[in-house]
Amino acid sequence: MPGGQARHDRGYAEAWADRCPGASPLEQSQEQQQITQNGCLVSLATIRDLESQMERLEGQIKKQEEEFSESLVSIYELEGQVESLERELEKQAQGFEEDIKATKCAQTEQEQRAI
């Protein structure tokens, strides 16, 4: 139990002793024990709440990790598709350039024949 809580509990016991000046040392000890026990119960409830929160947060983190992994796989797949499309586009561009050159050559040959 934190030092502040123990001091707080002693304060209650002293206040109780002041209210009940005729109380025996056994009664005072029992009251102190009850106060300490109540403090422990409150601390235990707090610990359980915090453990529950930790479990919930760990579950959320695990879910987010799985989602992140799935997203990462999708990103890699999309990057692969982009690279494939870029290669295909480059091939098409080269084919178009070759077609344009061939068309210009054919046009030049026709013009020379016409002359």
C-alpha cells in the first residue's frame, strides 16, 4: 500500500479514536484493520480494472496488427501490379514509337517514288 494511503488510514483511526475515546486498544486495532482492509479492497478493484483495460487494449493492438499485416500484403500486391503495368506501358510506348518510325519510313519511300 502506498505510504500516502497508510497515512490516510492512520488519520481515520486517530479520528475514530477521538470520536470513541473509551474504545479499547482491541477495538482500535480492529477499526484500523477494517480501514486497511477497505483500502486493500479498493486497490484490488483498481488493479482488476487496470488489468481488464490492459487485456482490452492488447486485444485492440492484436487486431490492429492483423489489419496492418493484411494492408501491407495488399500494398505489396498493388505495387507488383503497378510495376507490371509500367512495364506493359513501356512496351506499348516502344511499339508505338517503332510503328511511327515505320510509318515515316514508308511515307518517305512513297514520296520518293512519287517524285
